[in-house]
Amino acid sequence: ELNEGSKSYMSDKGFYVITVDARENPNYIQRKRIIPGLASFEWVQSIFEEYGENADGARYRVKGLFPTHKEGTYYGDKLAHARKQGRVGDYPHDITYPVYTFSDYGDRWTATIFVQFIKGRIRIIDDYWDYEGGGAPEWANVLKAKGYNYFDHIAGPDMNPQTGSNKKPFATGQLLQDTLLKLGFSVTPCAAHDFDSGIRSTVDIWNLFEINEPECTTFLQAASGYGKQKNLRLSTSDHPVYHDQVAATWHRHIMDATRHLGVMYKIHQYRGDIIKGLNDYKSLGPNKSPWRKNIYKKRN
């Protein structure tokens, strides 16, 4: 696996190999035994004198793997496992199945994932991420432009017109659900849930995910970076420590949309509802979404 020269390269076994000059090791720099097992200052000097500064003995080749996700993430290991199993790749939109959207709305940002349920699998075919304040009108324009055969649209519980904290955006002062309906999209808020149960519901379905890598780059970046806030006071370079709360980064918005998917999928499992695409859905009839049950009204 060794190469001539000092350029970094990828080995045939998938390792990233870098070449380090012997003079960069602490033993040489400080001229004493700092790290046992590494070449001493005297040994390196003898190699230089006998073979020159470009000799193989004066360079170390270090190999390792790039991390697939950062530490302290909620789904990083699940994403790494999905890649290992080949569930991240070419999983395009299948025109024979309808599309569901799961979204997280805000005054300045909107995040959406586009999902198809195909033969027991959850295929994430596309994503949408707006951080410039385009709001509901821009979201609606994008969905229309994509031209998918939509079957249902799910939002977070904060859009609940009765109890939601985000039911009326500051920009309009009107119910977001009504605004979206005027734009041509009937959007249902998902069931209310606490954060931890939502995370567990999502973790439970990650093994069903098939992710269309060409169109889901933002989703993949969010999944690999969505994690807990680091405790800078207690963390060291070798032993990071994390608070039990989400880091306030952009990743959380797309992952909140994914959490809404996890929560609603779990409701399907408990109720035995039919999700169009998973089973025989022809008996449902038009606009008979299994999730359009006015969950927020049932709670009253």
C-alpha cells in the first residue's frame, strides 16, 4: 500500500494515506523521547546523513478512514450503516408510487423531505431547504415545479391551528395551514410528541430508509451533522462530552421534518392504517390518506 513520493492518496482498501515527514514528530522537534516507539532525533538524523532527506526512512505513511459523521449525532451511526448496506445511492423517484412530504416550517426557513413508501421501504427521493425566508409561497412554487404525484403533506405539531406555537407566522399573521391551503396544498400537522419519543420513532425506521443521494445532498449533510450541543467546559480533545439538548445548527430543521415522518409512521404501525405504497391501497379511494384524521381535533 506504500507509494513513492509525499502526496496523499486513497489505497486500494479504502484507506486515506498521508505521508508525514519524520521531522514533524515530537521526538525530533523537542530532541527527546516524548512518544515511545517513534523515531528519536538521533535516529532521524542518522537516516538523513546516510540516505538524504527524501529517503523512505525519513517519512512515515499514516492511513485512516474519513469519519462518516461527527461524534454526538443522533443518526450518524444509522447513516453510516445505511451507506455500508448500499441504501444510500441511486434511489430515484418511482412514478408508479405517490409522494408524501414531511416538512418543518419557520419564518426564515423551511425544510422538506419527499418520501415514497415502496414495498416495505421508505424511499427519500428529494429534499428542499430554504433559509432565505421564501416562506409558504416559495415552498408551494417548488412543489408544483417538481411535478410529483402528491398524496399527502405532513407538517410539525407546531402548525396545529389550535395549539401550535407556529400556527401564525409573523410575516402574515394568518394561520399557516390556511395560507398553504390557499396556495393549493392541504397540509396536516403531525401528532404532538415529546422530543425523545420523536427521536426514538425515527431511529426505529432508519433501517427502512433508501436515500436518493443525487437529490438528497442537504438531507445527508443534515443527518451526518445533527447532534447534541457540545459541553465545552467538560470536553477534552480525547473525550468529548455533550449536553442532553440539540445543537442550534441548521441541521435540525431537516431532521425535524424527518422526525415528523418517524412519528407518523409509528402511528401507522399502531393503528394498522394502510399507507399508500406499502400495501394494497386501491380500496382507499381518492384523497383518503390514512393520516388525514384530524388528530388535533380528536384530542379535544
